[in-house]
Amino acid sequence: EFEQAVFSLFGKMGWDVSRTFVMGDGGINIVGTYGSKIIKIVCPTTSSKVDISNLQKVLGIKLENEIDDIFVVASPVGFDSKAVNLAKKNNIIILDPDELSKLAQGLFNSDKIKLKVL
């Protein structure tokens, strides 16, 4: 349900999105395009805050596949402080429920503005 909500949100924001159901995609759940912009979204399935081990896995996917696209991790329960720090250092946008709500309302802060389709 959460992944579907994120998928729908990015579609409403103007991204042409598709869900990936392929094994071996490195955990990427949603791919979006808008012109030449590409976004990759990971929605970890966890009942607790996303921790640094989850973000290390995501960073590994990003580096292994040489992904220069916009890379996003969305969590229904948030992130611990170590995960937040790792994301900031590696240009990974993280979205907790509050941030997702702000995006839905069209409120973009400085590092989320690149998610806005102009």
C-alpha cells in the first residue's frame, strides 16, 4: 500500500512512473521519467525506522549501477540519524511521512526541489 501511495504521488507530481517487479533490480521499486530526468525510488519494507544498514544497501545499488539519476528512499516510519547522515553525504533524497505530505501539498525544500516537475 505504501509503495502504491508513493507511486501515485509521483505520478500526480508529473512524473511518468512505472513499478518494477523484476528480481535483481537491486531493490528499486519505482522508476520515473520526465524528459531527460530519471528518478529511482526505493520503498523499504520495514516496521521500524530505516537504519544505516538499509541506506548502505541503497548506496551500494546506486554505486554498483553507476546511477547518477535522482535517487530517493521513501519510508512510512522515518529514518534514524545515521541513515539521514549517510543519505546527505551521498546525494540520496530521503522522504519520511512528513516530507511525503509536504510534497503532496507542493511544498518543496531546497534538496527536494529537484523532484518538482517544472
